[in-house]
Amino acid sequence: AACHRATGKAGRRVKRLQLRRSQAARRLDRQIIALAMKTAARIVTFGTVSGLLWSVVPGVLTELFDSSADVFATLLAGLCAGIVTTALLAVPVTKVDRGGAACFGCLSLPLGAFVFGYTFALLNRHFPSLADGRHALAQPIEVGFTYSVLSVVSIFVFVCLPLAIGTTLTLKAFLQREKPAGSSSGAL
């Protein structure tokens, strides 16, 4: 009987520990989900702001702002490019040091240019009322590829590349600012 009683006490202790662990695990799950939601909101916020700011570059350089009909399509394509580029770079940028983030910044320029060109061509093709129609027949993949190549081989690379690196380093700092003390540098 004493052995059964000891086993009963030990069993209750084990059950209490399991209950505490499961409650702690649920709390941790909620914290991870809250952090992920914060990260997603930060990605969308940063992508929106940077995309709208970066839409000025092709708007001015390729004279898309010369036609008032193209302004909205240019801004919308920049918005999409900013969010997509930010979402693609968010995880790798937070896992590397500043030098690695600068390397990702070099890659972000042609990536963002491709997404911008592709989105701009899609908008022109499927929503011609958003633009003046000059680009309606262009193939989105070709336009994206052209913007991507021109972003790194034109004379403007001397201005745009440092801006892309700076934007990526700012993204890294923006995403790391949300992390609680003691969290790993790669957690998102």
C-alpha cells in the first residue's frame, strides 16, 4: 500500500509537471505567433515605405512620371516591388552580419528592379486604364528582366547600388529592433 501511495504521489507530480510544461509550451507558442505577426507587419510596413520611395527611381529615370496616366501604375508597381523584395530578404538579412546584409543589398537592386518591371508590365496589360497604354503589349518577364539588367549595367548603378545597400541595412536594423532581449539573431 505504501508503494502504491508513493507511486500515486509521483504520478500526480508527473502530471502536474506535464501540465505546467504544456501551459509553458502554449505560452511560448503564443509568443512566437505574436512575434511572427509583428514581423509580418514590419515587413509590410517597411516594404510599403521603401517601395513607394524606390518607385521614384524608375519613375524619373525611365520617364514614367512624364505621363500622368503612368504615375499610379508606377507607384503601385513600386509598392508591390517593395513588399515582395522586403519579404524575400527579411529572413536572410537577419541571419547575417552587416557585411552579409550589404551583399544582400547588392542583390536587392536587380531583384527589386525585376519585380517592379514585371508588376508594371502586368498592370499595363491587365489594367490598361491605370496607365497610358504605351507598355500594354510588353511581356512582363521581358520587362522585368530589362529593368533588372539595366539596374546594374547603367551609369545610375553608382547612385542606386549604395542606396540599395543602405535600404537593406536599414531593413536589417528595422527587423532586429523588434527582438526581445536574449532571442537568437536568426529567429523570426
